[in-house]
Amino acid sequence: MSMNVGSGSASHNADPEPMMEMNMTPMIDVMLVLIILLIITIPKQNHSVNLNMPVGNPPPPTKDPVVITIDVDFDGTILWDNVPVPDRATLEQKMSSVSAQADQPEVHLRPNKLVEYKHVAGVMATAQRLGVTKIGMVGNEQFQ
């Protein structure tokens, strides 16, 4: 187990050979400074949308909105302003009269938390098909 450390000639006493590799440290330093300058000078990105909002108080509403309440009970029974709707044709007739009005009343749909979704989806689909635009789901404290 021997190790070769060089020849036994007089090269040990000679001047060391010049280093042939380039010193990379100054180049790396310059690149880091350039990256920092680039980061500092890049403008900050805004993800906001500028809106021109109206100034002042909005005018008061001219009249209170008309509200129609549709309750869907746990068994699928539909109540139009607390009056039971006997069948789907009657519901469609009432929805048609709402959609025919120029200023449609607000329709508040209040499903019971135990009702199957198909009953609620049927009422919403009927409203959409007949052109009722002001419809919204409202919490139903009465049936919960």
C-alpha cells in the first residue's frame, strides 16, 4: 500500500507552476450585484382593479320591493305566500304571472332543511325556464 507523491527529481525545489484556472469569485459577485439591482428596479406588480365608484349617497328607493315567499316543506309541499300550491301547473301559472310583470317582485325561496333537493331544484328550474330573474334562497327559521 504505497502512494505515489511524485518523482524524486529536483522539481521540488523549482518555482511552483502558475495556476491555469480562472478565479470565478469576482464574476459571481458581479452577477449577484446585478441580480439585486434588477430585483430592486422591477416595478411592483399590482393585482388590484381600479374602479370608478360613485360619489355621494345613493338615492333612496322609490318604493319597497314586493316580496313573494315560496316555502318548500320537508315532504315537498310548496307554499306560495303561506298558501299551499296544489300542483305543478298552478306553480307555473303563478311564476308566469310574476315573470310577465315589468318590475318583477323578489321571490324568496325558503326550503326546509329536511326536504329532498329534487323538489327545490324543480322550483328553481321552473322559475328559470319561465324568466323569473329576482329569485334567491333565504334561510327558513319557521321550519327548522
